[in-house]
Amino acid sequence: MSATVRRSPVPRPVTLCNDRRKVDAYARLAHLTAITTPVLFVLPGPRREYGLHHALGAPQVPVQTLLPVPQPDLAAATELARQFITAYGSYRYDQPAEAYLARLRPITSDELYQRLARSAHNSAVLATRQREQTIVVANARVIRIHDLQANAIILLVSGHQQTLHANQ
């Protein structure tokens, strides 16, 4: 009695002269099937790795495909961060705390909103703003992604406030 053993194909290392041809073939396959397939190159050493990088040039991989979140979600998070810093940093001495908080409500969680509400009603801060007739206009821009995880996007946002005093 004999048994037939079927072996799954084992990836073979490719030689440098075949590398470019293989990469082009995978690119055509991805284009035709709309399926992106990771390609693993097993290289014997750093010289060969350098040669492969040199032969391939800059990667043709769109950066968005490497992100753990879809690009529209990243864009929305970026805009939300910019809006929050702008709204949080802008206020007027003659504006009630409720009007200030109304701008923040749609872009904050319940927990953050409650903390902001407590600080927005701080009588000492409100009295100082009223006495100095302070008007502050903020703007913000996202500088870069600081950290990106499957469930968190941490952005570095730069805020700038222009302070005016109505009584001057």
C-alpha cells in the first residue's frame, strides 16, 4: 500500500536578477485581481538587501494601505483635533460660559464635556476675563501623527492664540 504525500509549495529565495521581474509580476497580479498580496524576500545578507532596495527604488505602496485605520477616519480625526483646539482656545469676556461650551459640545465626549463645563464656570477666571475685557481667537493646525494604534490616533497639534483687550 502506498500513500501520496502532497506538499504545499515552499517559497524559494529569488536571485537579484529575478527580483525585479517577480515584483513586477506581483504588481500585475494585484492590479488584475484587486488583491494585494504581501511578498517576502529571503535574502542571505545585507549586501543583497541593499542591492534589492537599490534595484526596486522607492516603494510603490500607498501609505494609506499601511495604516490601521481607513484614510477617511484619519482625516476626520485630524479635523476634529484641529476644531477642538480652535474652539477650546477661543473665548470672549462678554460671552456666557454656556455659549463657549455649546461650541465644544458636539466635538467632545460626555466625560470631557463635564470637566470643561466645571472649568468654564470658574468664577475667578470669568471675573479676570471680564475685568480685562479679554478676547482670544485661536487657530490650530495638525503638525504630525505622534502615534497610531488600532484604537487610538495621537496627533501633535499646534495651537496659536491671539489675545486682544477690548478696553485698550
